[in-house]
Amino acid sequence: MCVRRLRRIVDTLPVGGRIPSERDLAADWGVARMTARAAIDVLIAEGQLERRPGAGTYVVVPPYAKTLGLSSFTSDMASRGRVPSSRLLGFATEPAGVDNALRLGIDEDEPVFHFSRLRLADGEPIAVELNWIPVELVPGLSAADLGGSLFAVLADNYDISPGEATSTIDAVIPDATTARTLELGEQAPCLRIRMDYLDQRRRPLMAADGYYVGSRYQLQITLSAGAFAPAKLRGSR
């Protein structure tokens, strides 16, 4: 809730604008100062704010590279002028297992939420996404929460925001069930995107495997001029 409130404040400020102090935010929201600080830390990790010792916290220019996977499918499709929607294919609680235990940094028998969704744009199947997230991080998560942006649910209900993600992309032939769900023909390849997410404190958050129809989905990374400047220039004030 506090993260959402802070986003609204940031949206009203120009680059270089100073947000209210932790003390003022805590007083306005009726929360502990540590809670206000945690909300600020989320937006700092996302690259929207910068804390300057002795001066306060300021709105900064967004990072010059849009990192693949840190924008939700919902916002990604909306930014392309398409209407996003989701269909839940499965939701269960199960032991992490060997592979996900390694990806999430937990024990093999620790419970995780495992859910899969069909993601659509303008009613057209775009991807099947499978996600695994430790139950301990998101107690109470339910199938009813998964109709839209998972990132919004994490931020609004748990004050969790992805801070970093490692992606592995390859072309694969999906299994028969996935192919039918995506309305693909036999032996039609798709893009598999494996994402391993860390939260704003760089702790393992979620593992995800997405199967995207290559003819219907394009990966986009936007670079500004800062991406091509020498490192010493990018770091100068």
C-alpha cells in the first residue's frame, strides 16, 4: 500500500524533484518510519529515486535500459496499444523440488505456489507462463489474485518489487499441451524465456518460465543516449 502511495507522489514530481522526508511520509500515512523507508527503498531499487546523504531523496531519470522482464506483461501490452488479459490454467501449492530449490535458494521440500497462466493480447494467445514463488513470501496468495498484473499484486499486497532479473532465452518446440493452448501447429517453435527474479533487496523472489509465440511477440529493449556514453561520463554529475 505504501509503495503505491509513493508511486503516486513520484508521478506528480519532475526529474530532480525532492520527495517528502521519511518522517513526513510516515506521519501522513500513519505508519512507522521504517515502513516509509522500505517503500522508498523499493523505488530506489527500481531506479526511480536516488537517496542523497544529507540532502534527501530525489526523482531521477529512469535507467537507460529497460530490463527484460521487469515490466509486467499487462503493462507491456498496454504500452503497445493492445488489451491484455489472462486465463489461469492451474494453481497449486507443492514442494519446490530440486530445480526450483536451486533457482529460489530454498530447501527442496519448502512449499511454493506454482501457477500457470495463458496471456493474451486482444484475445489472441501470446504466451503460457509458469511461475514458482515461495509461500513464505506471499502468504495468502490465491487464484483470485492472478487475473491481471502479478507485479501489481506483489507491490500492493506485499510491498515486494522485483529489483533484478536474470533471463535466458532460447527457441524450443513446446509440448503438445502448450502448443494447443497457444494455437500452434505441430513442431512450431516458440521462444522460451526463463526468468529468475530477485527482490528489491536482491533476495531470490520468483522463478518463471514463459513460452511465447515468436510470430506474435517481440522483445523490446529501449536504450537512451546514456547507454552509449563512456562509463566515466555516465557516472559524472
